[in-house]
Amino acid sequence: MEHREDGPFQLQETAAGDRGKCCVASPCGWLGRLSHELHWSFVLAVVAVYGACQGVGNAIGGVAAAYYWKDVQRVQPSAAQFYQGVTDAPWIVKPIWGLLTDVVPVVGFRRRPYFILAGVIGVSSMLMLSLNHELGIMPALLMLTAQSAGAAIADVTVDALVAQNSITHPTLAADMQSLCGFSSSVGALLGFSLSGLLVHSMGSQGALALLSIPSALVLLAGILLKENRGTEFDYMQVHKKFYKAIQSMGRTLKCPEVWRPCVYIFVSLNLSLDIQGGMFYWYTDPVVGPGFSEGYIGLIYSIGSVGSLIGVLLYQSTLKDYPFRSMLLWGQVLSSLAGMLDLVLVTRLNLKIGMADYFFAVADNAVSQMVGRLQWLPLLVLCSKLCPPGTEGTFYALLMSLQNAGLLMSAWWGGLLLHMLNVTRMEFSNLWIVVLIRNISRLVPLMLLFLVPDCDQNSTLLPAEMLHGNESTETMKKGSNEFSVLVGDNSGCISPGVAVDSEQIKNFDAETDDVELIPLVNKSGLTVS
């Protein structure tokens, strides 16, 4: 780990800590200050995407889609698992959305048109799905995939806004990250709390129709976003910009410090088999399973999201300074052990010890969400450390796509396993074997743990020549917008130990005054279940 020098970064971190305390003590004042310094339309965009679209939308959409495949389309669990992977496919091609919003402005604007496009896609697809009660499987799959594509486009665009504001307002980077995480967590709590009641009262299609509201908010955010209109753009040069970005990513991926942890990340997510389709069918089966109602399902997931919040707090308060290998080692082990709770539930051992299905399922989901969050956050930090200056946004989107590809494959492997062991809508006798295989598979990636750097999470991972390349340095000095940063999680590609000349920061800020305030997510908020 490099020696930490006194300098601008240290002063910024102290100020960020004071703001963090203000955030807890006076959230309204904190939001007011962000709205004043970054413009209220930016805050609206973050809340619309992370809070409404990803938080509330993903929560309600996940439960409603599960019931839609089960009750409306009446497909088998393995098929539902496969379709879930298909609908998540747009998140794998995030670098494409990132390149588009980075280098292809529309009528002079670089962000607003993509918010509007995402909102239109989301609203139209969900209304078409909900209003047509005789929709076939393939059209329904297309509509759900389109809605997912709209959410992915909005996610990348708001990440670009956050990242750009992180450059023009470096002392507010932590606050913007907190705003994103807070919006997503509160939205998920609200969404899961309402999801079961909405599906019960309106049906799965009616609940899916409500997903048009978060998309409409994204559309509104795009219309209201304050963004300066750029000069005339030469669309004939787009292919050169794309080629330049791809060339830069190729050079970075050849670096052993980059491709080795990338292999581990993909394999670890790939082998964490997703069998939620089979578990959901068993949850709702009144004969063999516990027969949970829609309201119970929503409540189980909402309390589980509290476990996710606890995981974030544990990581932030005590675990963020531990080495990568230690965090990932215990993350995989705890994930496998937490999966054993599913085994206890499926084999009904919980009833033999006198614990009701509902309470055990709530505890199971909360523990799984907490462990999943503890496993996910170090991977996000690791990805942020692999980004080369100058193309941080596009490369981070590439790494997120790698993670999403691993999750997609885990969903398909899980569906294949359910099919091979004949877990169907009415047959669950082999479900315990599926759960056991999944838990064992989560330990297999430990054989590749040597690929992950054995250093703490504050260290610099990239070679010095990649951190201080002429091309990236020149880009920063010019304040170039050719490749804006798309990273939405706590991501800095340069470690705190790298000194930055305050005069260069002032020059950069002065030269980017004509650039609209547009910057800092995952998915995913995507949590390994």
C-alpha cells in the first residue's frame, strides 16, 4: 500500500466526512445543498433512476414478473429461470449504451435524449404488456426485455452524469454516491413492501403496468435536465471515436493486473447458480411448499432488503479496509453457508425445530441479502480499481457487463439444473439436490482466488504507466468529454496516495465551466443471491 501524502485528496476526504455527518443529521439540508450546487434537475434524475426505476421498479417488477410467468404464461420453473436471464441481457451490453451517450450527442445534447429514449421504451413496453391479455410468450419476453433495456440505458446515462459531476465537483463525489445508494435502498424497501399487495389486488399484469410510472419519471427527468447544448457534431467521425475506445479497452485488458481478476469475477458469478425460479415456485405451492401468498412474498423480500442495508453498513464501518482476497474468500464461504438455510427450509427441518416457514423464510432471505451485499461490494471496488484514466466510464461499463454476463450465465445454469433434475410446477422432490449443488458450486471459485491481487482495498492496482499515460493525462488537462466517466459506485481509478496538483484541478474546473453538470450505480445494484 502506498504512503498516504497530505494534499488535496486528504482535505477532500475530511470535508466529505463532515458532509456525511450532515447527511445523517439533516437530510433535508443535505439534499438542498446538493440541489443548489449540482442543480435540482440532477438530483431529480438520480432519484428517478435509482429510487423509482431501479429501487421501486425492480422490486415490484421482480415479484410481478415471477407471478406473470407462473400464473399467466404458466411456464415451468426452468423456463421462467431462462426467461429471466434473457430479460437481463440488455445489461450485458452496457458498454454500447456507454459509448453512445459518451460520443454520440443527439441534436447537441449528450444526456437528455437518452433519458427520454429510456423513458419512452419503458412506458410503451409495460403498457403494451399489461393491456394485452392474450400476449404470447415471445412477445411478452420482448416487452420485458425492452423494459430492461430502458432501465439499462437510464442507468448508464445517470452514471455518466454522476461521474462528470465527480470531476467538476470532486468534493461532492461521496455525497453523490450516498444519494444514489440511499435512493436505491429506500426505493427497494418501498417497492418490496407494496409488491405483494399490488399483485394480489391488481394481478401480475396490473402490477407490471405500474412500472410505466418509474419510466415516466425518467422521461420527465430527461425533459427537465439542465444541460448546455453542444456545438455542431460531425457524425462522420463517430466510427473513429468508437474504434479509439475499443482500442484503449483492448490494451487495458491485456494487462495481467486487469485480466486476472476479471477471470475470477466472471467465474465466481457464473458458478453462483441462480435457482430463484424453482424456489419461488416452491414458496407459492400450497401442497408441497409453504404456500406463501402474494403479501407474504412481498414482505419476505422487503425484510430481506433490510438485510442488504445491514450489509452495506457492516462493510462501510468495519470491512472496507480488509484485503481483497480475505473479503472474497469469506464472501464465497459465507454465501455457501447462507445457502444451507434454503436446504433447511426445503427439507422442512425448520418445522422439526419448531420454527414456522414464514419466520424462517424471512430470516433466510435477510441473511442471504446481507451476505450477498458483503460479497458484491468488494467486487465493485475491485472493478473501480481496474479502470485506466481517460476511459474510466466505458471500461467500467465493460466490467459491469462482465459481471452481468456472469449473472446471466448463472441464471441459465440454474435453469438447466432445475430441468435436468425434473423440478417442475408440481414436482419438487429433487429441489433439495439443486440447492445442495448450488451451495457446493459457490466454493469452486476459491481455486482461482490467487488471480485476485493480495492487497488492501485502498491500494492502486494498475501499473504506473497506465495511471500516468500521456494520452489520459492530456485528455484530463483538456477537459475532454470524449470519454466521460460512467462509474456509479465508489470508484476511483487512482488511489488516494496519488498526489494531484491543485493548480491542475483549478485549470480543469475553469476549462469545463461550459460543460453541463452531468455526472455518478448496480445495480446493482445487482446482488448475488
